[in-house]
Amino acid sequence: MRKIFTIALFGALFAACNQPQQVKEQTKQTPVDTIAKAPAKPDNSTLTLPVLDALFYEKGFSAELKTKLGLTTSEIEKLKAAAHTSLRELSEDGGSSARSASQQYREKIKEIIGDDKAQQLEQFVLARYSAGVEGLAPTKPNFVPTDTRIVVNAPAFRMDVFQEGKLIKSYKVGIGYPEFPLPTGMRRADTIIFNPSWTPPDEPWVKGKFAPGQKVSGSSDLNPLGVIKIPIGMPSLIHGGKPPEKIGNFASHGCVGLTNALVKDFAGVLAQLSGTTLPAIGSKTHSIKLEKPVPVDLRYETIVAQNGSLHIFRDVYERGTNTLENAKAILKIYAVDYDKLSEQEKSDLDDALDAMNRDPKGNTIATDSIPDTKNGVAASKIARSKKGKTTTKVKGDKEAAVTISALQGKGYPDPVNENQ
């Protein structure tokens, strides 16, 4: 039974995004006292059973659940089984709601370990994801780096490369499905792996494309990891292999997705930032350690001031972020008083917030809380979910820009050389 679980886990969540690293990653562990510092109300969309399944693959995670949360061996094994079952029920050709999926997962977790421990587990996972690397966590929303780092803003489907505070390159990217959300927090890239091999799992979403358990060569055009993968801390990678239509859309199991051409370009830029000389890619699987790790800043910002406009992005993970209160807070960062905006600017902002306060299917998102549930199933009409389906597309516009004269020359920089 243990062997079957390991094989399936090896491929399921990590199949298209995460494989065991061929070079050991230097991942900063969450200190014990970080749990106490975690927000009292954790991000409700951070923890899902598929994400939990990925974390169980991380060395030492089960042991930490015992020592830091006091979970029993029986509770941990039940969580493992539920997490993996959630993967087997998922396919990639449907549409669901991130909120309802998260609520169902949370109810299942509470059923296994109780409400108090379930909340502690959410806080523990949030702290593990969000802990900054070497004190580099953003100090405020829309934070413009003054150092060298990679910034990924999931709702904008955008990845930026900063070198000593200057934006030198932007990429349009694919992000994790809502059921496998791209996490937030500071990570680091320290290894580039060329021609990563992939072992297909015996999972429904493979759909006969590959023989389960039969390794796909790193040089194969069928390898969903593409020609390069760059680990950025569990359970995420930056990797290639994505078709062009997946760029700017949901594309992965908790990863940042690029086409093969784009990931080759990005690997070159990343190597240059770290002072590393890249070898030829070739056709064999090999890896190179960067001379200096490069921080990777993963964000979820749906309201971004940008050179004379307030850009409102679709709340694709349904976190209730597109509110007037949040917009006012962003304006305040740039010393802009909402009450002094023109009536036209206020009206345009209200319209944009309303238009982007929608889930990927186009349904309005409640901005106060996760919908109430009955027997573990979300009851609100806005939280419709099709069991066993991942959300693969965003219906409608993904962005609305509101011109605000007082923001002229202020805010986060425009994209540079995007996907060129």
C-alpha cells in the first residue's frame, strides 16, 4: 500500500510541475516560533487537499505535524489518504469554484483532525509559504524592488525580472489552477535543471497520453515539464513545456508556466543575474547550481497602481480582494485621496472593481467571507463546484485599467520587453 501511494504521489501534483529534485534544494525551514506569528485569520485559499498532498512529499513535513501541531500518526495517515484521494478525483477538463473547493477541502480536514487543529494547520502552511527569505518580504502592496529579484503576480499572469532595482524584462506566464494555487511569499531560485525527465502517474488526468510509470525522456516533445525546470521551493517550479494558449491562463499544478522558448530565454536572464555561465542544453538531463541564489517574490495582488492608472485584475483565486476599501488603501500608498478623485474616476473605479470581482466562470464573488456551508458543501449560488474538475480557463476580461490623473508617474512599472 505504501509503495502504491508513493508512486502515485510521485506523479500526481508534481507530475506536470514538481518532480523530486535531482539537485538538493536549499529550502529555508519554517522556525517553530513562526506559527505563533502567523496571521490569526489565514488565507483561506492557501490550503487545499491537493496542496497538502504536495507538502506531504516534502521531507520532514509529517514529522513537523507531530512535533509542532501535536497530530497523531493516525491523523497524519488519514490526512495523507484524503489528500491523495482528492488528486485522483480531479481531471483537467471542467470548471469549478476555488472557494467552494477550498471549503470542501477544509471541511474534510476538520472532520479528520478537528476545528482547532485544522486552523493551526492552515496557519502552519501559511507561515511555511509566506516566510520571507533573508528579510526580503515585500514591505507594502505594489512594492517596487530596489534589489535584484524575480516578481510573479499571479492575477496579472505576469513575471518581472529586476536587476538592482531596475525592471529589465517581463514575461506573460501561466499560473496554477485555483485547485492548485500558486503560493505567495519569498522563495529563491538556485538551480536550473535541463531536460528534466518525467514519470507519468496512474491518474485520470493523464487520459491515455502516456503509459503510467514509464519514464518520459527529458528531451521528448511530450514531456510537460519542457526543456528546463527551475525549483523555487515546494511545491512550485518555473518550467517550460506550455503551449502558447496556456500563457496568460491557468496552466499548472502550483507552478509558473512558460513555453520552451520563453523558459530558455528566462534561464539565460536568471543565469546572468546570478553571474553564472550556462552550458549548452544538449539532450541529456543535467543541472547547474547558480553562483548566487536569486530571490523569487510570489504575490497575489489584484489592485496595482501603474503609471497613471489603477489596474484591477480578476480575482482568479476568489479571495475577495477587489473591494473599494482595498483600492483606497492602494491609492493612499501613493498619497492619493479617494475623496478627491473626480466623479468620473470614482465611477470608473466602481465599474472596474465590479467587473473584476468575478470568479473564472464569470460569477460575482462575495467579498466578505467564504460562503456558508451545509454538510461541508458550499451553499451559495456563487460558489458552484463540479466535483472532480479543475478550473482551466478564465471567462471574459482579466483586467480593467482606470485612468487616475493623480497617479501619473507613480506606481509599479509597465512591462518591459514582455515575451520578446
